[in-house]
Amino acid sequence: MSKKKCCSELLNTINDYLDGELDGEKCRDLEQHLKDCVDCSTITNTMRKTLELYHEAGKQECLPDDVRDRLFACLELGDFKESK
């Protein structure tokens, strides 16, 4: 199996892996692949951090205005304002 095909197949299991729902054999296969593949490891770690930040942000009522403005500017959302 080519590296690209292997990566593609294993990356389809990342959501289940991060949710703790991936069965034992597939979990072991993915974890072994992540040890050997920098690209897939980076993707997985980025998704994990994104989920952590999302859950942490959900605990806050809202972003401070300056943070929201900087985020929207980075995302090129312009003057989009959250309706209150």
C-alpha cells in the first residue's frame, strides 16, 4: 500500500480516534502510523488542539471585543458582528 493511500485511509479514522470511539486494532494501527508519519501526526495534533480550544471556548460566555475583532480580521470576516 502506498504511503499516500495509507495516510488517506487512516486519516478517515481520526475523528473516531479523538472521540475515543475507534476499535482496538484500528486504534493501534493509527497510533503506530502517527509515530512514523510526521504529516498525519501534525494533522491529528492540530485537530486535537482545535477540539480542546473549542471546548474551552464553550465554557466562556463570549470573547472580549478586541479578541473577536482580531479573530474576525484574521478570518477575513470584515465587519461581521455577532447578533446580540
